Amino acid sequence: MRTLAGRVVVLVLAVCVMAPAAGMAGERQHKVRNGESASSIAKRYYGEFELGSILLKYNGKHGTVIRAGETIRVPYCDVHKVKRGDTWSSLAQKYLGRASAYAEVAALNGLPAKQPLQVGNRIVFPALVPHRLERGDTLTVLAERFYGDADFSHVLQGFNGIEDPRQLSVGELLKIPLVSLQLRGTEVKLPTSAREAKTRPRASKTSGSKVPPASPRKAATQASDKRPLFKPELRAAEKAFNNGEYARAREQLESLKDRVGAKGSKTDKAELWRLLTFVYVAYDIPEEACTAYRSLVESSPKVRLDPDLVSPRIRNTLSRCKRQKS
């Protein structure tokens, strides 16, 4: 005989399966296995290691450590194939529980909200990632961090119903709508520049035309002219690594990835990827080590690792990375 609690659980699960919860995207449960990291799980579900930091944030993780046996939630975007009679507002109500969010959904899909939907088109409805404001956070900073384009601050403002961005308070909880969390095999192809920035082109406020966000390649070029901003933090991570504190080094480095990517100089980025390469080798995660090494080479094509300072294990792993690339 089922208990009352058991019947309640069954009922709740049935409701979740039968209808999308208002304001929530799809979600899967993943039980962490030995050797898995947030990055490897993100690669498995989304096809991109870089989304591991978003996965950690969604699960309320302040560091980068996840443990074998624990269950984490894997959010994913809903993708809707437009049918006759669909409107932006009706779909925003269906998938997000808020018809008023239609303009932001349209912007994230790179389409003007005033243009009627075309039957057969696929629209991506964002997964919502919680973010509690920290000191120094502004909508512009957050747009640069999550979308790769500070001009997307208007999406965050509209989606969160913020009247005056200057009145934000530390500790305030915002929802970050992301269209990048698409399950492998279900992705809607994005324009190249938008895909690299993990979002869609925004709609122009004046003309309604598409304006692609700043190219990450251009941002990287601009970053090369900056002075190193993260040298003390990167040195601290390197010290932890050299002392054999691999978990600490990994946590420090992975927590820096978004900030260094958005604001770091060319030197910062090269140092970050160099250290992450070493950390992933220490953790025996060759796939992530190769990804980090390729990012290092992209950020600093002429980089050469001193053979006297690199262990045979690291050299062997990097040799395999080079063979895979070729």
C-alpha cells in the first residue's frame, strides 16, 4: 500500500511530466560518477565544456567541486516548432509563464518581436539560471559575462522587470535567460558570432533589425591591449598547484574562467589555460586537458612550454592532443 507521501510524490511527478512548469525550462537529473566534473557533464549534455560553470551556478555551487554519488540538475532549453496561430506572447506564456517576456525571447532568438512568426521556424525558449548580485555587478557587466555583449543588458532588464538599473542591490536575485543550454542533437543553429557568444543577435531598439553581438575574436584582440588584471589570482592558483593542492587550484582557476574571458588580457588568458591544462592532466582528464591546451594555443599561438618545467606526463598528454588535432 502506498503511503500518502508516496501518492503525493507520484502526483507531483505526473504534473511535471504532463505540463511544462510556469517559468521553468526542461530539466534532467544526473548522478555524478567517479572522475566526472561539471565541465565533462556539460560536454555530455550540451556538447560544450565551457558551460560547466553555468551548470554549477544553476545548482547553487559556489566552488567547482562536485562529488561522485550526488545528483545535480541539468537544465535545458525548450525548442518550439511554430504552428499556425502561434504568437510571441502566447508562446512566452506557455513556456515561461509570462506573456510579457515575448520581447526578450524574440531578442534572444535574433528576431524582431513585431514581426509575425513564420510557420515551421524553431524558437528557443531560454533556461533560467539564478544569479545573486555581488558587489560590482551591473546589468552591463552581467550581459558581458553571460552573453559576450554588454548591449544585451536590455534583455536582462526587461526579463527581470527592472525599472531603474541603478537601483540594484547586492544580494538581489536575478534570472539570467540563456538559449545556449540546448541538448545535444536538438540544437537550433545560431548565427556564427551569436553562437560563439552563447546567445542570439539582439534586435535593434530603433529599427527592429538584427544587430549581431561583438565577435569574441574581436573582443580577444581588444583584450590583448589590456594590462594583466588577474595576475595575483593566477599566481595563487599556480602556487596551490605547485604545492600539490590540485582541488584548490582547479576550483580557483575554473571560478576565474568567466571573468578572465570577459575582462582578462591576452596574458591573463594564456596563463589561465596553461594552468588549467596542467590541472586537468593532474586529474587525469585528457579531454579537458586537450581543450584547455587548444584554448591556450588559440590565445597565444607562439606559446612554448619549457620542457625543463613540464613533467613527462604533461608532455605525453599534450603530444596526444597535437596528434588528435592533426
